[in-house]
Amino acid sequence: MASFVLVHGAWHGSWCWQRVRSALQAQGHQVFTPTLTGVGERSHLLSAQVDLHTQTLDVINLIRWEGLTDIVLCGHSYGGFVVSGVADELPERVRSLVFLDAFVPEDGESLAHYAPITAAQLNDGWKVKPISAEAFGVNPADREWVDSQCTSQSVACFEQPIQLTGRLAQIKRIDYIFANAWGGGHSPFIQFYEKAKARGWRTHEVACGHDVMIDEPAALTELLVRAIHP
């Protein structure tokens, strides 16, 4: 049995992992899918003060208080920033790190470095409205559900620079999973997929939209289980 900590992307929540969580649990694994502060069922905690550091601490504190070690840590999309911060802080607790169609930041970078936030994306000057499921290439049958579940997120999450010390490099196995069937052949994550290849990480492609856990849960489950092994 392995322990998995699966971190969602922007505007999402624990709900997006339902299919993968159930599949991993059916195999006897322990699975944690924390919802980050201010989104999903924790959207009542949304404020302008919620930032990347807040949401990174959500996961760090889950790992510490649950006493988790030897985990497979996976971050989707914006969650790549979160798991990078977690892995940098707790590399000794991470068996494998998985970036799922995710940002792979360098020290001092923010999500806005790659995708600047515009005024048109904001409500009240600080709440970033969700991008539609259609834009992310989610399969048509699930688009209405995904759109109904996504919630606004504080712009501070996207604009706060990440602080990394390089300890992430201590992790022995790092995987990158690239979703290659959305964005009209111009996925914004291709640059991180190429970075992963250049670093010698294990790389994989899945033919689906950005929300791999929703479009291809069986394929993703298989790749996550493979990440258990060195």
C-alpha cells in the first residue's frame, strides 16, 4: 500500500479527484485530496489574503499532522506551484513527485510570470474567475458539472512568487504527465513537458483535455501507481 497526496489546480477542489481517488482506494492505497483554502467546499474562506504560501501550507500541514511519509505527491496545473513548495520543504517525506499537466516553476517565479492576469479576469479587483471547462478541453459530458463546481480564486495565489531552495532535487523519482489533446496543439504546458525531458524526468503523454483526472481517470491511476516504484 502506498500513500498518495493529490493536489488540484486553480479553481478546482477535492471533488475533481473523485474517480482517481476511488480507483486508488480500491487497490488498497491511502489517498488524500486536500481542497486548498478559498476554493471548492472551502470557498467560504476566500479572501484577498489567501495566497500561494497559504495553499502550500494547506498541504504541508496535512502531511505533518497526518504523519505521512514516503508519499507519492501529485500536483495538477497551478498545483505544480503548490507541490513544488511542498517538496522543497519536505523532500524527505516524498517518495515520488508527479507534475500533472502542471507548471514547473523556478525560484522567484509566479504563475502570472507565465500567464499574466488581466482586469477582465477579475471580480472586485482580486477574485480571478474560473476558466471554462470547454477552454480546458474537458470532455463534453462533464463540462457542465466542472463549470458548476469551479469557484473563484484569490489573485494573490497567482501573483505571489514561489520561494525554492533547491531541495526538490533530492527526490529520486519525478514524473511529468502531459495532456496532448487540448489547446489546439498549442498547450501552454508544452514548455514544462520539454523542461521535464531536459532534466531527465520520466515523461508520459495522455490524449485528453487538461483535466486528466476527469477525462482519463483509469490511465492516470495507472501512471500514478507506476510512480510508486523508484
